[in-house]
Amino acid sequence: RVALQLAPLLSVALLWEALSAAGIVPENRLPPPSSVLGGFAELVSRGLPPGSHLLGHCTASLRRVLGGVAAALVAGIPLGLLMGRSWRLRLLVNPFAEILRPIPPLAWVPIAILWLGIGDSSAVFIIFLGAFFPILLNTVAGVLSIERGVIEAADDPEAKRAELVDNFRKLIDVYLAAGNSMIDDVIDPRETR
């Protein structure tokens, strides 16, 4: 099965290499795959600029991405849980979210540079914005999709103070489970429950 999926890619690469070798496709306009792979191997071994290794650049990019997504998770999930539980908070926050959400993250680049300067913090901010609104809105949708009976079963008004922490944990578990099912729907909407 994997061979069937790779066959078209390998066929195109071989055709591309043959056209370059025959001189039909000029190498200065479209380098053959062998030159591209050779350049990639050189980039990995020597770095660009020389002495600066590709792994270091990948690590720095990964650190920025993880920082932005982690900040979006830390801000988006609790706010989404609260917005799903409180209609007043939803009325207060939702207009701002709906105004800012459609703005593409790349449109925030000039503002990020003005506010945070050129560096990692502005990149983390852009990644945060790209991840925050989907996390927030899917968490709210997950909480709102929970049936009232399930919430009432987890939220016992007769509980003593010592039991409140345990009931709060149960309630959060119910909300997170519902949010997880919403995320599963986003990842693979073809699956049905």
C-alpha cells in the first residue's frame, strides 16, 4: 500500500531527473532532485551560514511553536470552560472573540513587531493567536454540547465543602471529555458516534 502511494512521487522525481539530465529543463531554473538532495545534505552537515546547524534552527522554531501553543492552551481551555458554563461571561467575551477571530495571524505581524519587537516573542504571539481561537471556540462548543443531566449528575448541590473539590474535578472531567469529543470531530469529522 505504501509503495502504491509513493509510486507517483517517485515517477515524477525520475521524470524530473531525466528531463534535467537531457537538458530539456534547464538546471538553473529547476534543479534536478539529485541537486536538491545534495544541497539539503550540505545544509544539514555544514549549516547556513556555515557553522550554524539546521538542527539548531529546527529546535528554535519548535520552541517558538510549543511556546505559542502552550500559551494558547493555558489561556483558551480555562476561558472556554468558563464561557461554556457562564452565559454572562459568554456575552461579555464572545463579541471580542468574534471580532478578532477572523483576522489572519499573518495580519498581526506588523502589530506584533510594534508591540514586541523583532524576535521570538513576536513569533510566539503570532502562533498564540493562530491556536487560541480554535482552542477557545471548540472548548466552548464542547461544554455547550454537554447534556444538562450529565452536568447535574456531576454537580451535587448537597455536597459538603470537603466534597466540593472532588465534585469540581468530576465536573472538569465531564467538560474535558466533551471537549475532547469535539476535538475528535474536528480531526476526523467522518467518524460518527
